[in-house]
Amino acid sequence: MTVSSGNTFGAAYLGILVEAILYGVTGVQTYIYLNNSHRDPRIIVTIVLVLWVLDTLHLALTVHAVYIYLVENFGNFNAIRSPTWSILVQVYIMNISDSLVRSYFAWRVFVLCGKYGRRKLGLILSGSIMSLSLVAAGSLANFASRAFALKTFEQLATEVSAMIYIGIGAAVSADILVAVCLCASLILMRTGSKGDSTVNFLLAFVINTGLLTCLVSIACLVTFLVLQQTFVWIAIFISLGKLYINALLASLNAREMVYRDHINTCTTNHQELTRPIAFNVDMSRTNDSRI
């Protein structure tokens, strides 16, 4: 693979643009959530705020890394041989945020299983999700730590590439498990009533978000395998954290729609039950012989 400005500096530039757009989406979703978070426990609100702070810090670190490559080392292709400190630190930040997101989804799986009397199953599934999440975080943290000592991307590709494969592979497995568990729970929620339209929407939402994060993770693995000497895989990698946070925020905000749909359904049913019955009396029948 020929290394050029397009697949190095260009990929870094496009990656930071995509990340900035996703950060904007995160900010909007965080604002929407905070305006509708009065029914949530304080711990969830705190997690959302912490995730937004981590997301902001992650963007700042990647902006610094791209600035170093594109501005301070403009035209210096030797600079791309070594990762900057900021591009390595952002791996730790992303690990923390991803672990928080997966912990929330693991908790949701446990709670949903408990509602159907499957607490042991929920414990096994949530434990599996957390175990895969820890493997992913540990592998990627090990990769970043080794990168500080090895100095160059070439050495990383030859000596610790297995950590990337294990880390992202475990992350994909955890995401698939979360999506399957949530989909199964939503299917069990179907009752055959009008409320099923909302459940179907959430089912499609879970499938799409889970599929998106899995596809992007797989794309990162493939590009790392094929284009190790370029920044293409890095550009995809730095966007992963934003997708996870947005998936969590979207799921939290979707609950408000479910709640409003439930309230509207209950209101409609109440109105139908309390509506006075209208009797159409045909006066021509008042002389019926039965009267």
C-alpha cells in the first residue's frame, strides 16, 4: 500500500470532521436528555454528564493530534511515523466512556431479564457483556501503553497488533450480545395492542444502532489489517466512541417517546370508557305494541 497525503493527512482530516459532527449530535442529545431527566435516578444523570465531559476531552485530544500532524508538521511525512501523545491518551478516554456505556446496557439487560423472572439468565448475560467489555478495554489500554514505548506505528503493527484484534473483536461481540438481548426483551413486550407500534420502533432502533456500531468496528479491523501504514483505521477508530455514546443517549431519549405514547394511550382509553353513551331514539317506534 502506497502511503500518500490522501490516506494519511487526508484521512486524519476527514476523521476529525466526522468526529466533530458526531460530537454536535452528542451535545444535542445530551441537552434533550437533561430536559427530560426528572424521572431518572441521579446516577444515570451523572453518567450522562460524565460521558459528555469525556466526549469533549476526547475531541480536544484528537484535535490536538491532527493539529500536530497537519499544522506543526505540515509537509513532514516523517511525522506520521510516530503517534502523538494525545492520540494515545484518547484511547484511555474512549475506553472509560465505552465501558460506562456497556455497563449501562448490561444493567438494562439484567433488569429486563428480571422482569420476566429470569434473574439468573440476566446475571449470566450481563456478566458476559461486562467481561467482554473488560477484555476490550484492557486490550486497547495495553495497546496504547505499549505504543508509548515503541514510538512508531510500524512497530505497533508488528508487535502489538494482536491487542487491536482482541480489543475490537471483544467490543463487537459485546455489542452483538447487547443488541440480541435487548431485541429479545422487546419482542417479549409485544402484547398485540396499539402500543406495539412503539415497541416495533424501538426494536428497529436497537437493531440499527447495534448494527451500525458493529459494522464500524469491523471496518476498523479490516482497515487496520489492510492499511496499517495509513491513518484510515485511526480515523474510523476515533469515531467509535462517539457512536457508543450517541447510542446510549438515543436509547435514553427514546424512553420519553415510549412514556408519552403510554400516557396518550391511557388517556384515550380513559376517554373512551368515560364517554357518555348516545342513544338514538326513533320516535316512530314509541307506539310499538311492546310498550
